[in-house]
Amino acid sequence: MTYKEFFSDDRFAADAGVEILDIRPGYGRVRMLVTPRHLNAGGVCQGGALFTMADLAFAIAVNSHGVLTFSTSANITFIRSVSQGYVYAEAREVVDHPRMPFVEVRITDEDGQLLAVLSSSGYRKKGAAIGATDEL
């Protein structure tokens, strides 16, 4: 099973329209097309949709080492709103600790404008291999 296949089981993100673009050790990049179903009452993309996308990018980055890793905390700061077009989440593992990794996820729009930043730490489960290969 490839990492892409493994993460396709993240049904909530898939149902939200999040697509995986890139998986590398300590790195993940995803995108989502903002459609009317993603908009809140104010007419902009709901924060939860952006968080879902960023959370999947986080999961890709930390699980890319083959050890099942879950988020232990996450903080998102919304900087700018968006109401249409593609948005991207790019996760980079800042600290590759054997038990407690730390990741920063930057969310941008099609023009590269920064929309939000998520910082998240995780917990790697000892002996819990995910059984994916490093192929997309």
C-alpha cells in the first residue's frame, strides 16, 4: 500500500474535497477547491474546512516516516479569508522527534497569499507501523 492509498482512508478530508498533491519524508502538500458547500454564513470558507485540510497535511508529514502518529495539539491562526478557488496546505516537519514531532502548516490561496498557519505537535505510537511504502 502506498502512502497515498493509506491517506485516502481519511474519509472526512476526502469528503471535504481535499486532494493529496505531494508526500515526502516530513512533508505533505494538499489542496481543496473552495465551493459553495465550504462557505459559512458570512460567505467565506468555513474555518473548519481549512483546518481539516491543514490537519491532513500535518498527518501526511508526520506519518511519512512509517510510524502511526496522532496530533496531540493544534493551533490555527486565520489571517485572510477566501471564498472561491483552490487553497493549498503545505506541511513541514520542524522537529522530527522519535515520539513528539512538531509541524508547521501554511495555508495559501491560488496566488500564494497566506490565509492561515497551523502549528501542531504529535505523538508517535511505538511499534505501530502504518504499512505504507514511500511511493505515491
